[in-house]
Amino acid sequence: ELLLTKGYEVYGVSRRSTRENKNMMNSEIHQRFNHVTMDVTDASGIPALIKDVQPDEYYNLAAMSHVGQSFKEPNTTLMIDGYAVSCALEGIRIYAPNCKFYQASTSELYGKVDEGESLNEQSPFRPRSPYAAAKLYAHNMVSVYRDSYNMHASCGILFNHESERRGLNFVTRKITNGVARVKCGIDRHVSLGNIDAIRDWGHAKDYVEGMWMMLQQESPDDYVLATGKTASVRDALEYVCDLADLDFKNVYKINEKFMRPADVPYLCGDSSKAQRVLGWEPQHDWKSLLSAMYKHDLTAAGREVYTYR
């Protein structure tokens, strides 16, 4: 959507599904949007698409992006989050060498860090999940192609970025949607795993602007995008409960099945390089983000109650 507002012709790739891709529906009616049905792990399909389209910019946002699920599907995660990136880079090298490439790296690369540590582009990576390990492979491959073939390839090391479109199996939507359903009397509790994990949450709208800024630079590089402010999952749940005028103690219920074999307890980003070089600044903090998400989910829950009655 951002690229369409800037006058781009956009090709959006998604796998075939029996369900509609809601994140693409807003763009599909646009005359400059082209929906391509394809799996990014198809080693012949992606290079063929690159050859046909001859893109100026390639944004790789495709991923098996659920950290907890990656423990259950490590090989699938490797194929989508790692192998597919190699396919894209090789396709660009052969068929569109002047195309600028963006890779969605992740704060999960850092792994277990000391609480209070502010993470930047020079901080060491210690992945603690199949998701992070696959993303590290992709991150390193971008560096290899950038150095070996002089490709304009950049990585955005993005800390958690959320919105009302976040999947319901991610903790922020579990909280905002869950509290909204409790508020409307649909459910009695919000079930979560580890609520002591601390994260740096920002709004996806801010972060896609940063992605675009990276590819407008004369030289490629890697950048951290983050708000620099943190909150625990407990903080987030308590805040949304306050918005709903509900007692946190009556809403929260622990569920062991959501506990991960290895978790990352603390992540906070230092985006000073992006601010200095790109001129990027986040416009939302975690409270304004969760407030908007809760209002959206409360409206949806209210419609569900009204329809049911």
C-alpha cells in the first residue's frame, strides 16, 4: 500500500490458498497492483518472475514468522526463511542485477541478551530458535551477495512491529482481541504463556516507511528499526485490561502449551543509525499501538455479539 501511494507498479506474491489473503485485499483493486500466486520456495518460479518483471526494488517480507511454531516446523522454516532468500538473490544476480533488494531480518537474531542492553547493528547474533537461525542464514547471504557481486542489498533488523492486521496467534493480538472478547462477554479469560518476556513494540506503518527509505540510499547497508522503548507482555496485558476497565487478575490465565523450549527474555533496539542516516523516526509507541489494536478488536467483538444475538 505504501508503494502504491508513491506511484509504484507493485507485484505482490502469495501462496495459493482456499482463503482470501486479507492483507492483499486492500491493494488488489488498485490498477497498479498485480497479484502473483506462487510459493517463494519455488527455485524456478521466483527467478522466472524476476526475469519477466525486471523489478527496480524487491522487498522480501515472506516468512514463516511465528517463533513458537518454528520449533514445530524447523525444516519448513528453513526453506521459507532461508532457502527462498537465496533463490531471490540468485535470480536478481542473473536476471536483474540493478534491482535493489530488501531483506526483512529480525531482532530475534540477537537471542539471549542482558536486560537493559540496547541492541544495534554491531551487537552479536545468538539465535535461540529455528526461526532466528534461518533468518541468520538469510541475513548472512545478503551480505555475501552484497560483497561478492556488488548488489544493492540491505537488511532491516526490525524489532517487533504490529498492527490491527497482526495474526491472532501473535501475543499482541492475543491480548487485544482476547481482552475485547472478555469485555463483550464472549470469553472469560486470556490464555498466555510466558508474560515476563520484554519487547520493543512499534507500529508496522512506521517500519514499512523505514524499509522503503533503506532502498532509496545510494549505498546498501543494514539498519536496526526500533522504538527504543520496552514493555513486558504482562505490562501490555495490564494496560489493555485498564483500557477495558477489567481486573488483570481475573482476565489472565496461564497456558503451558504456549511456553517455548527456549525463549528470548529481553529485546530493545537502538535505531540511532537509521535516524541519523535515513532520517527515520517512529511515530507510535507501544501504548498508542495497543490502544488502536484494542479499539479495532472491541468493535469486531461487539459485531460478533450483535450478530449472535
